[in-house]
Amino acid sequence: MINIAIIENNNFYRESLKTALNQIDGFNVVFDIDNIASFLDFMEEDCFQIILIDSSNYQAESTKKMLQLYPKATILILSNYTENYFFEPQIDGISFGFIPKCSAKNVFEQKIRESLNPCTISKLQIN
């Protein structure tokens, strides 16, 4: 089971995404919230493999803290833009993948599964 957390400030989109992801075999949205500060207060150890963050919520310092709290999780940015217009953020040499919000359910599934495949992504440890 792939456990997923969603941080998205648009409640309608967050609930829609949660419903769509829970329909995918092997996916389970275990936590969803509208802001990073509330998410950082959650502190459940090793309960997510994927954290989806709305690009408008993305902040380098908060994301660093998230990586320290959940070092085994993979972070993907939810973007309002397509690949041609979106610059992938990086922190200390770690590049985060992204998923355009307008993507179909199968694209979300593909991007999430690819991000968990050790052959397609490598992470550096934050000291």
C-alpha cells in the first residue's frame, strides 16, 4: 500500500484528488490538510511514502523541515503549470518532481509510482 499525504489549500481540489487517488489500486490517502504549518504539527512517524504539496504552499524552509521529519517520504509538487512552464524546485541538491494539477488520474498514478522506483529517482541525505 502506498500511503499518501496531500497538502493543498483548495478544499474542493484536495477532496477531488483524494477521491481519485483512493480509487487507484494500492493507493491510500492517509492525511490531507490545507497548509504546511498544520502538516508539520502532525508528527506521525513513517506513515507516508508520498507527500503531495500544492505549489502555492511550497516554501524551502518548511520543505527542509518536512524532509527532516519524514526522510523516507518522497515529495511531489502539485503545479498549476505544465512541464514547459514549471521550474522544478531544489533544496540542497534534492530535486522534487511535480505533477500538473490538470493531469488525468493515470498520470498521477504513473508519476507517483515512478517517484518511488529507486531506478528513476535518487535522493541525497540532508545533513
